[in-house]
Amino acid sequence: MTRTLLFEIGTEEIPAGFMPPAFSFMEKYIEKTFKNHRIDHGEIITMGTPRRLTLMVKEVAETQRDKVEEVMGPPAKVAFDAEGKPTKAAIGFAKGQGVAVEDLKVKETPKGAYVYVLKEEKGGKTEDLLPGLLEQLVRSIPFKKSMRWAYRDIRFARPIHWFLALFGEDVVEFEIEGIKSGRTTYGHRFLAPNPIELAKPEDYVEAMEKAKVVVDLSLIHISEPTRPLYISYA
């Protein structure tokens, strides 16, 4: 089973030159982080306006892949005596790996026969990992210049006002210095100032367009010059 991840950082106006590097970092960060945590996923999309940085990841697996690791131990001739009984070396290695001596295996390597053990780690739930991963993303985005505001210690290009974080229909709950994540976002400051509650990530682009904000610039059609277009800048 998979879900779509939607993450929006709502801010005051970020300088235009700061945004392309931020989008690039967000894409590379989530790709590398998901790989390191064995989380399969589909397309990664970054979008936004001067007032928001948005990340959408499609087909995110609900659980990590299981991990099977081969841990090498001492040489077989050290791990077992002449009668094939385990020595203190084998017993200590097994204890250190949290397995029974009977679970030890022997394999031939270019350096000779060695004892090893297969350790299996069951994949956890992605939703349990996302709060920490998204918080780290926020704290890691590099800017030419960052600032602190109010009483907060966090530094960012401009003050952060909200976090929109959805994994499918569920909120990814986390908090950074009093700023809590939720399913609320905002449209154009003057033309559609009321808060917008999103049920699921797939509603995001259309909801923003109705609120006079085009977050995905690929949707702009030059062939429609009479169509009113508003980009959130406040």
C-alpha cells in the first residue's frame, strides 16, 4: 500500500533567488533520506510561491522494506574447536549479536572460512518516521541568509507561519518551537485570505488555484492570455 506525502512550509515572502536552491535541496534530501530509511516512493515534485515551499512525493510505501544484514564474525577455526564445539569466541560473538550459538553459520571467503549471522530487521511504519524526517528537513534547508524571529531559536529564510503535512488523509504531527503541523493552508493573502482545510494531498493544487494561487507553474498556459492568474506573493 502507498500514499501521497504533501508537505508545505508556509512563510513570509522569501526572496525569489532563494527558492530554486531550496527546491533542489528538498528534492535531494527526501530522495536520499527515503533511500537510507528503505522507504520506496514514486515521483518527487517541488513547487511553491514566495510564500510557501511545497514538497509532494507520490506512491510512498506505508512501511519500510525489511532489512537482512550479514554480520561477519571470527574465523571458523577460532570459533570452533577440533571437535566442532563453539569456543568462547563464538559464544561471545553470538551473544553480542543477540542470537543463539546454534544460529551461527559458516561461509568461505577469500580469506578463509568465517562465522557469520544473518540479522533481519522488520520494516517499521513510514508514518512513525515522517515527523522526525520532516522536522529535520525544515532545519536543514540552506539559504544565503537566514534569520531568527520572535523568541524562536530556529533560523530560516523568512519567518515560518504554518506547516501543512499530510500522509494520505492523515496529518503528520510534529512541532517546531510552537509551530504545529496540520491540514490547514492559506491562499492569496488578499483575494482568498481564509484558511483552507485539505482532506488529502491530491486536492492541493486545485484548492490553491481556487484560492487564487498557482503553486505548480507547469500548469500555466501561455495560450490563455485572458485567464486571470494570481501568484501568492503575500
